[in-house]
Amino acid sequence: MINGYLKFDGLDATVELCVDQKFADALPVVFPHWAHTIVHQDNDASFASVTLTDNEYIITSPFMDDPVSFKDPANTLCSLIVELAWARLREDTSLLCLHGAAIEFAGRLVIFPSTRRAGKSTLAVALAAAGKTIFTDDFLPLKATSDGLLSGVSSGISPRLRLPLPDQFGPVAQDYIKNRSMIQNRQYRFVTPQAGELANFGDTAPIGSLVFLERTEGAAAMMESVSEADALTALIKQNFSRAMNTAGILRMLGFITKSAPAFRLTYDDAEEAVALLETRFQDWAQAAPVFPADLDTGSFGSALESDFTPEPLNIAEGRFIHASGIEEVSSDGKRFLTGHNGKSIHFLNDGAVNLWRLLEEPTSAPEAIEMLFAVFPDHPIEDIRRDVIATFTEFAKNGLLQKADSICQTPEIGATLPL
């Protein structure tokens, strides 16, 4: 048995190990470009443990609801990779992390946000077989680098394919897979890229474009533009940096969708998709946009440090206004708000936008009902009343409102007027 602590470059916390040689042999296959070592003394706290017990690898962590167990190293390492991603975010709360693959094209990253069974890992391997460099096929940390660019950070982790291998692979990708080191079980296969095919852990490259994948049987490969608003909505669902305050998340994602053109790639055959992507991203027409200094993520607080609890509000009494500390981001007419606690993001539909605008000034629910009925006289008053009460209640529940009386009221001052 191998007893010790698994130490990764760039992480202070370690993984406590009590495993066999089979597990140890899998580590360089899965982490070929993320330097790691097994040490016998841990000077820092461990964030997880992997223990071989009764022929099962058991992963435990104070950050997991319950321990999980697997019979082979492949599934065990799949689970450990998730814990490693969270450990990175806990240690550096300025990182925003997206689910998805990222491949370097002409010095910039094309990001393929995760969509279920859309084939991001398949396409990543096919692109590596075509000579592109993989940054990740699973999760991509983002940060503002010293050159002022918003950049993706490589994981140094091998791509993972779901088995059986999909039919979309052509002969080039099939030969690539056949000639690379791997570990697998009945569900997954990790394929180890060779030098130059996978960026080293910590390597960075600026964001160039977003490509949302839509794999459709029999479809010819084609790309179409995606609006900023739709791209922003999709990215909000994909990010998992819940350590960063949502003000930072919204600002970073808003910057990405405004500066990186977004596309939808519909395809079936991976090599057709590769050819289309190589043509589209063979160069970049403009310089990479500089990340604005006032969006520097170092200025954003950590949501992990927030103990804010919304004050109970009776929306039937008094007047209300926007709560302090709420950030708003708009894109193509769609608006998003951060929660006051820094841990939530809210999408405003058209009706909610109307109310949110009214609440820029102290407004009661009855006043809002009256004003909206004046603007929309063809709408039944009962429908407007129901929607206003429901939206006020939702705003209050999420800490987006505060009583206007307590912050706007001017105290009465007695005065004697001259005769």
C-alpha cells in the first residue's frame, strides 16, 4: 500500500492517500502536465482523502455531503478532479470557472461551454489530433493576467472520453487515440496527449470566442452567430465559481460576451467540425480586448465570507427601493441582477424590468399597481395586481429590496416663520 499525501503544484491543500500501485500508476496518465508528487509529510491541511478499503477506493472530504466509492482508478479520478476544481476556487476566490472545453487557435482560446452529450471532449480530442493544443475538456478557470487580458488557465489534465467511442471520430482521430497512453473502465477512457498537445498547468491564453455545440445526427457542419444576451444567459448557467462574489461573476461574464463573438456549431461528423473551426479561427481580425481595470477581480469580495440574510419585509406596507450593493448587467435588452449576499444571480423578465425601474425611486406595491395600470390600461387590473405582488415578494425574498422610509425620510424640523 502507498500511504502519503498527493501534492499538486499551485495548491496548498493536499489529498491524503492510502492506495495501491494501480492508483498511483494512473496519476501521470490523468495529470500528465499538472506537476504532482506523493509526499510522506503534510505541512498543510488536506482537502480530501482517497482510501482503498475492501477493493474500493473511497473519497471523503469535509466539502462533500457523503463519501463516494468506486472500484477502479478511472472513476475515482473523475470524482477527484471535481474536488480539485473546487479546491482551486476555494484557494483563489478571484477565479471564475466555466464548465466546458477550451482549445487554442492562433494564440487565443475558443471555449466550448458544456452542453449535455454535445461532444465537447470528443471534439477536443479530434482537434488535438489535428494539431491544436488542449487547455481543458472539462473546467476552465479564468483570470485577469498581468498583460491586462482576461485569460483561460490550463488544467494540465488529460481529456476524458465516454465509452463506447462515438462514431464521429474519423481515421485521423482514431489513430491519435490508438497511439496515446490511456486508462479506462467500462464508462470512460482518459487519453494522454503528448508534448505540445496539452498545455501545462497554469499556462494562460486570452479568450477569443465562444462556440456552443449542438450535435445533431446527420447534420452537415455549420456555424451561426449567437446573440450577446443568449450567450450571457448560457454562461451564467455554466459557471461554478460560487466562491467569487456574483458582482465579479456578472462583470466578467458580461465582458466575455461583449468582447468574444459567440457562435452555435451544429454538426455530426467531428472531422467536418474541425475543418470548419480551423477555417473560422485561423487568425483574429482585432487585438485581444484589455480587461478594464475597474473590473479587476481582485476588488471583488468572496461570497464565502458573506453572512448576509435578507431582512424579512412585509411588501404590503410602506415604500421600497433597490437594496444597496446590487449589481446590474444588461445585454441586448436582457437584464441580470446579483443578490445582496453575493451568491445569487437573477434574470429579469420584461415585467420585472418595469418594476425594477419604478423601484429606482421609493415605491409601494399599490403605487406600482396604479402606475403600471396607467401605462397598460388594456391589461386587467387584477392580473397587474397579482404580478406586482408576486414580483415584489420575489425581490424581497432574495434581498433585492429595502424599506425606503428608513433611508430616505427627512426628519421634520420645527421653524418659526417671520411675520
